[in-house]
Amino acid sequence: MAGKTAIGLDIGTSVVRAVELSYGRGGITLERFGQVVLPEGAIRDGEVVDMEATSQCLRQLWKATGFSHNRVVIGVANQRVIVRQLDLPWMERDELRESLAFQVQDYLPIDSAQAVLDFFPLEELIDPAGARKLRGLLVAASRDTVLANVRCAERAGLNVTSVDLTSFAVLRALGKQNRAEVETEALIDVGARVTNIVVYSGGMPRFVRILLMGGQDVTDGIAERLGVPLGQAEALKQQVAYAPASEDLAAVSRVVDVISQEFVDEVRGSLDYYSASNPGAPVERILISGGGSRLHRLVERLASSTRVPVLAGDPMANLRIGRTGLDDAQLDFVKPLAAVPVGLALGAI
């Protein structure tokens, strides 16, 4: 395995998954992909609840997949992560970093001293008074949440080199696909409980929203409304995806349709908010990824509701495929699942 390597680790609600990428003269190569299912309740809405169970799954993942080292980049996305656009007084980057907590305290619902802060500059502006401004995205995450994820990985014997916003990881993984075709695009990565929405224009993120909704909500709805265990509900949801016309699954299909439409309405609301704030840069296309993107008729519903084309995102489109041990069918199956860990690894490379 020639060249530099990086491992992106996605600690999701229902699964931990990771990819190893290498960089050499031939470009960036996918070397390894692996995932392990988490016990129910180990992670809640993107936050580690059961430290021991989650770290045990990480140890199992490393043993089964055979990653070449233990240095990882991890992602964060949950209800205690805030992303918003701000205009701040222009200053040098080092000065901005040192003063950021004081600059943004009034914009945060939490004490800035209890948050991990970052600012992603987008453009420079001159306000009506002639003052130089810096427009960008403020990212604020609860320090306790970030540290819990880091400690969980360290408990499994991993070395966390950095922590990244999963929304930015999705942008790295999917934001270079046919960029010349459209100027402004929305990326939607649908997880079990957390969905990342990123709108970018000209290669730069313009809008980020984290929804606490995903494929698990459909599973929960099937279990509750049909009175079946969660494991059976998940199996029924998968069956509907592959045999939607089955009369035996009619009741399940109705539940999937209702909850999927609720999810689509939330996504459309987020995109409508972006459009109202950015009338000059409308969303021209949506790329969708994540395990939840396989929900029955979700792509069609999104296209109908937003009135823009919706396509499946492919985080491996710009990667060479190494000796992963996965055949073509297995690679096709894991593509929708890989956007976050691929993007995290790309950030390290």
C-alpha cells in the first residue's frame, strides 16, 4: 500500500463504519471498508450512551477489517451541534481563532466556554458603513459530546487525530461529482437517526442543517403501528424496498409512505429556508446518500416535492478501488453508506 493513508470513522446511531484511503501517484484509493452493527441504545441521536458497548464494537471492527493503523478522524453531528452563517469583523486567521469565543457568544444558546468552536470562512464583504467583514459558517459543538466520542474511540485503542463536522465530510465525498453541470447543489445523507443537509455553490458550503430524523424512524413507526418487534420491523421495511407491490406488505407500505412523507416535508422545509435566504442561487439538483436513502420511493418523493432532479450520490466515484476484499455487488451495496467515512478520510488526506 503506497503513499499516505487516512482512516475516517463514522460512529453512527446503529452502525460504526470506517474506510481507509491511500494517496499516491495514481490518485486516491479505497483500501478498506468495514462496519459493525451497534447494540440497540448504544448511541442516541449521535451521542455515545453506552461507552463500553460502542468501544467493543470498534475493537471488533478493527480486528475484522484489518486496518493498517489506528489513527482516525471522527465525525460529529447531533442535536448539540450548531451551524449558522455569520458576518464577523475581518481579522487575521490567528486573531480570529483566539477571539472567536468572545465574538460569537451572543449567537449561541450555550456558554461558548463549554463548546468546541470553528469558523469556516466563505467570503469577504464590505458593509454599508465601509467596514471590512468576513462571512462564514460558525460550527459550535458541545464539548462534552465531542469528548465522549473521542474517549470512546481511545478506549478501543484508537488515536483520534482530529474531529470533523459530518456535514463537511459529506461535501468532500459527494461535492465533486459533475460539478460543471450545476452551480448549486444540495447533498442529503440520511442516517438512522441523523440526516445531514448541505447546500453548496461553487464548491463552497452555503447552508448546513442537521435533522434528527432518518431511516430508524420508519422502523420505529412500523413496530409501533403493526405491533411487531424492532428486528421484524426493520426486515419488513427492507422487504418493502425490494417488493413494493406485494399485497402481503400493503400495511407496511402505508406506514413507510406516511413517515417518509413527513421526512420529505422536513427536508423541503430546510431547502425552502435556504432558498428564501439565497434567492440568487437556487438549488438545481439533489444528491442523496446514506442507508436511509434506500427507503421505498424516497427519491421520487423528494423530486416531486422539491421539483428538482434527485440522484443517488456515489462517494466512490472519484476513488480508485484497491484490494478491499469486496466484489462489485458488495461495493455497490456499501456505496450509499460510505459518504461520511470517505469524506472524513479525505479531510485527513
